[in-house]
Amino acid sequence: MNKDELKTLIKEEFENLIEIQRKLYKEPEPDQKKTAMDKMVEFVRNLSKGLTEGTDSAGGYLVPEEFRAEVLRIAKDVGYAMRLATKIPMKTDTMNIPSLASSVSVGWVTEGNAASESTPSFGQVQLSAKKMMALTVISSELLEDAGVDVVNLLTTLFGEAIAEEIDKQVFTGSGSPFTGILNNSNVNITTMGSGDTTYNKVDFDDLINVVASVDANAKKGAAWFMHPTVVAVIRKLKDSNGQYLWAPPVGGQPATILGYPVYEIIDMPSTSDSSQANKAFIAFGNLKYVYLGIKGDMSVEVLKEATIGSTKLAETDQKALKIRQRLGFAIALPKAFGVLKTAAS
């Protein structure tokens, strides 16, 4: 073997050794070395330039999975429906999901006698994906100079907006596009006594009746959901022994009423509402019986010349970012929820 052949052999062996070390230590390929944050920063910077690839059928740009995952993580941290509901990936615009209406019965039999037959009964709920949008105005300079802080700002803004809108639909949706727990005619409804036409007339017995209306199995994991101003009313309630119903937070756990956690929902009915008679205003139940379907990818559209509120984008050299995500929502077991309603008169 001559000198040149030996040099070639040594070079090949050295390259083979490098390849073995790379695989051994699982070093990422060059195009995989970018961190999730690097990809998110690059995506936001590209928004200021106008992306040319990845457009969806509606004219928006598909966001990186890292950005989408972070937005939905923040939404889950902020919103109770995103955190506690059962999430279901949707592959089609409409999805039918079986729900158990009644289960198998169990009984005792004596020797030689046959057991009674029972058959579980199944119902069906439908998830229908609707388009949800979140919109924010941001300066062109901020987009062009995008760094980690700007990415964190955008993901927080969109995450919070998505969480609030999902909570609004799940609890108070009026049918456009979804019907929420307070307006669902199939949930358990407890009506306050005659003359109790305002939210501040709620009493101890009303709350006990709401809990009693919900199926015992559904109470495992159930919670209260109400507006902060209604919480303020209930915090003053006492039982017949003068003990407060409200148990303050302990060890990082939420406050409780009658042993069940209390969550404040800003879009629930408030004591400042002008009309309060004949209105559902408190919800109690287990959100795992709410099905939240997530359909497809998240996309973002850059608006440059629209008027958002009183802001004229072109004149003020600003841009609006509009994020779209398709979601479906259904209450799988309405009897897992109870609502408290004021008297009509």
C-alpha cells in the first residue's frame, strides 16, 4: 500500500469514527440543532417580512409546532376548561363520540338461580369544529427585532385570549357557536326560592341543593365555577352554627365550598348585571365530562392595512397578527353538572 492509499484509508477510518461518535452521543443533524425557542424566534421574525411558504387554504401561515404547543400550554395554565376538560384530537370537521347513558347493573343471586340480564345504554355526542380567532396589534419594529421576550409576549397574549374564549363558551355560551353549561337545558337546574331574584340572595340551602342534584359518581373531581363578585357574596355565608362555608386555600390547593374547589371565571354572570331574575349564574360539576376537540393546525395571518379598533395599521406602521385554531366542544354528560338559577319573581 503506497503513501496516498494509506492517507485515504486513514481519512475514511477517521470519518467513520466521527460518525460512530455522533450516533453514540446522539448529536442532532445540523438542521436539527435549533432549539424550540430558536425556531419560534425565527418564525416571528419572518412574520415581519411576509412568509412565502406554508400557507394554508385560508391564506394564513402554519405556525411551527413548538409555537402552537406553547400557546396551548399557556391556555391550559390560564383557562379551566382547557385544563380540566377531556381533550380529543379531531381528524374530521364533525366527530360523533359515544357516551355512556346507563351502565351494567349488579345484583345477588342464590345458588342455582340465574342472574338478571342488564345492558349498558349508550348515547352519542357530536363535536363540530368551529373557527376561533385571536387578534393583537404589534409594531413593525417589534416584530423585526423579535427575540425571546417578544415570542414570550405573543404566546402569552394568544394563550390567554384562547383560554378566556374557551372558558366563555364552555360556561356561558348561548348557542353561537356553542351552548355552555349555564344555558344547557339538560343539566340539573336548582331554582332559588320565591323572591330571590338577585345573585346576592344565594344561601346555604341553595348550594346544598345544587350539590345534591349531581350524580354521585360525577362528584368525584367536581368543582364550583362562578364570577369573582359572586365568590365575594358566598364567602360571607355561614351555616346554622355560625361557621363560614368558605374554606380558604391551604398548601397551594384552591379554596373550597362544602368540600369542593372553587374556581373564578371572569365571563360568568356578575353581581353588577342589571337583570338577574330567572338567570343561571353558578355552575357545579366535573369538567372531565366536557369534550374539547382540537382540529388541525394553528395558523397565523399578518394584517398590514386593516383598522383594528381605532388603530389604522398602515398609518401607524403596525401589524396585526390573527391566530386561527379550529375547536369543537360538547357536554358529554349533562347530568354531571348542576346550575343555580335565580327565581323568576
